Amino acid sequence: MQLQLTKPICFFDLETTGTNVAKDRIVEISILKVFPNGNKESRTWLVNPEMPIPPETVAIHGISNEKVANEPTFKQLSKDIYAMIRDSDLAGFNSDRFDIPLLAEEMLRADVDFDMKSMVSVDVQTIFHKMEKRTLEAAYKFYCDKDLNDAHSAEADTMATYEVLLAQLERYPELENDVKKLSEFTTRKQNLDFAGFIGLDENDEPVFSFGKHKGKTVDEVMEKEPGYFGWILNADFPLYTKKVLTQIKLSKLNNKF
């Protein structure tokens, strides 16, 4: 089977220093770019995270501080990585909740104005969980009847994710072979930021999804408590969340004049 594409789609996987989207860094990124004509392009980069990799994390993916000490930083690689994905949709395994948010943070730290306005995403894990509810290794065995021998290697996980999606399309005729439809199917909740701090209410108005103002519209909070905006900008929130909030505030100000 071949994916029915109107534009390229990039399957990607990250190995990182940890699981905190705002604080942790990428140590390896692998991208498999699939083109509408079926051609494929693959790249894998080791990345110097400019911070120590905890021993418990090294035990999972095997990438030590010594291994990446002389590798380029993400900022040095960011233009090449962005050039590969900028014309594409994105796909991964648990990518909507982790890989895409962390990639966005790294891009913004590298001064690359990354957003998803011209992209959709397909989270293969969500299809799997909705249909079978298991892990990537189990998914690979279940759908492809293969053992994932090099799990937690970004390259192996990326290729396995691509193969699993193709097998899912073969197995479930109700799934449309269309990236936008797959994106809609894998979207868990509509949020304006990747981390889920700013959502949309039934009127498609931006609302806060956390804290003391949970459920209140951003406009209402900004009007009644303008200092809340400054607190978020100075607190330990993801850069993409801060970017979205700033865009909402600027849009509101522009509409006043």
C-alpha cells in the first residue's frame, strides 16, 4: 500500500534528555520524508543538547553525554531540519503530545518561527490506542508481525511507525487513506498550543485549560487581570504557549484600532 498524499509527510521520532517539554532537549532526531509519488528521503542527526543527559535516560536510549559531546547543537541543525519538514505534514508515535511540542520548543529557541498553520499531524499512537490500545513494540508485532529489535533508536522507531501506519490502513477499511482525515481521527482535543494550556470553548473562543482561570476566556482574563499575561511569559511555560498567547493579545489589540 502507498499513502495517498497531496503533499509530503514527515514521520519523525526524537530521543531526548527527558520528558519535560519546556526544559528537556533533543539528543537525536530521525526523519523519514515520504513524497506523494512514493519516494522517500531519510535523515538522522545526533544533537548536543547543551545539558547533561540523566543516567536513567541514557539507560533507555543509550545516547550518552560522551556520544553527543562533539555533535552540533540543535540551533546549528535547525535550518536543515526545518528545510526538510517545512513543506510537509507531520506524523509520529505519541507525536501530538510529545514530539511535536518539544520540536516546536527547540525550533523557537533556535529563532525558527515554527508553527502548524500550514501542516496537519497524524499521531499513529492514537490510531493504535483507539483500535488496539498497546505500545509501539506491540503495535509493530501486531500489525507487521515483526519484532522491533532496536526499540528506542530514533531511526528504528521512525521506520516502525511508518510501517505500522501502512498496516493500519490495510487492516481498518474505515480509516481513510488521507492525511487530513487521519489527522482529524488522531486529534484528541482541540488546543491552540501543543501543551494544551490554551483550548477552545464551544464558541471557538480561546480559553485557559489550567489553573485558577480554567474554563475562562483569554479575553476575559486579560481584561480583568492583565498581570496574568506577564506572569505566564515569565513563568516556566513552553515557548509555543507563550507565542500563542502573545498572538491572541496582539490580535485583540489590533481589533481595537
